[in-house]
Amino acid sequence: MGQFTKSWVAGLGMLAVLAAVPTAIATIDTPAISRADVCAGAGGRHVDVGGCTDIARDAAVGVAVADQDDAAAQAAAGQPPCYTPAGVPYYTPGDAPCG
């Protein structure tokens, strides 16, 4: 095999590798955003408590955050949301002011 043929085969091999790299990169899955939801319920004779809490959001906001039902009711009533420093909207429980 001559020098020209070896160079030609090496060039074709490199072209095949470079063509495969974008395909390999495009097939890499990025991880989904994780959420720290804690769901629990407790019931007793006089008290019945249940629901889910997004601990990460509560910690980031630094104040009590309304549950999903309360937030939906406030949004439906036209009340504007509070915003975290990162610009994420949230509602406080009841008539509590933004923290």
C-alpha cells in the first residue's frame, strides 16, 4: 500500500470519526430538575393534617409558602404573587405579607 493510499484511508477514517461525534453528543441525556417534595399526613381525634411541602422552595424564599390549593385560589382572585430574589413567583399563606 502506497503513502497516498494510506493518507487517503486515514483521512476517510478521520472524517467518519468527526461525523459521528455530534451524533454521540446529541444522544447524551441531561438530568431532569429535581424537586424536594415531602408528602405526609397525620390524623387524630381533633386534628387532621396532610399535604405536600416543597422544602427547597420554602428554604430559598425564607418565609412560609402557601400550599398549591391556597396559591391557586389567590391567583384566581387576581392577587399578585411575591417573588424570590431569583424571580420565582410564590404565594404566602392567607393574607401574610411577602417576606
